Amino acid sequence: MEAISSIAKRLNVTNGRIYQIIKEIPADKQPKKDAKGKYNFTKESVEAIESYYNSLSSPKTDNESDLVKQLREDLEDAKAEIKAKNNQIDKFQQLLDQQQQLNLSTNRQNEKLLDTSTNNTLSQDDSPSQNDDKDVLKPTESNSKWEETKTLKKGLFGWLRL
């Protein structure tokens, strides 16, 4: 006679699972209870429990192995997709770096062009007036006595210099 715990250990399940299996197997193969309410297992009832459990666990194992295969394939797909995305990010980062370098280079060239154009040639409006910084006019034919003639200086406070 075997005990429920020894059958459970052999099948690697709990005692409660053995009780569930006993309820599921046909009545003619179920173990009989004695006067104290304990099960008396015969060789036939133990075989019925084991075969029922194996019939349940075999499809699960196949399903589990299929599930594991599917999960592994999904994992490999995800890894490949992540690798592709990382490559795209690296390319975009390189393009961004190149764009920033081009912008910096263009800004420097623009600054150089602005500096050279303002230093080399002054337009007529940009050149200072010859008479703006002098109080006395140069002598001319009409002004032959070399008289000092005061002119107003341009500017905000030019009226103070009179």
C-alpha cells in the first residue's frame, strides 16, 4: 500500500493535486477508503493516477515547448529590431553632428565675410564727413581772409559748442 505523499513525490506534484486526480479518474479505478477515511491504493489505482497525470502533463509539455520556442523567436526578433534601431540612432547622431559642424562652419564664413566687407570698403554713408569733426572751415576763394567760420557740429550736443 502506498501513501498519497509517496505518489505525489514520485509525480513531483502536491498532495492536493493527487486528490484532484483521484476525483477525475474513472470510479472503477479510484482507490477505496477504509473505515478511518484513508485511501487504500492498489496497483491498478496508482497506475490510473500516473497515466491520468502523464496524459495531462504530456500535452502541456508540448504546448510549453512550443510556447518556449515562440518566445525565443520573439526574443530574437526583438533583439534584431533593437539592434537595427540602435544603428539608426547612431546614423542620425552622425548626421546631426555633421549638420552642427556645417552650421558652425557657415557661421564662421559669414562672420569673416562681414568683417572683410566692413573693413575694406566703406560706403559713402558709412564714411565720416570731413566737416563733422572741425570747427573751422578751410579757406576758399570766397573766404580769402582765412577767417574762422564756425559751423555747427552734428550730434546730440552740437548746440553746446557754439
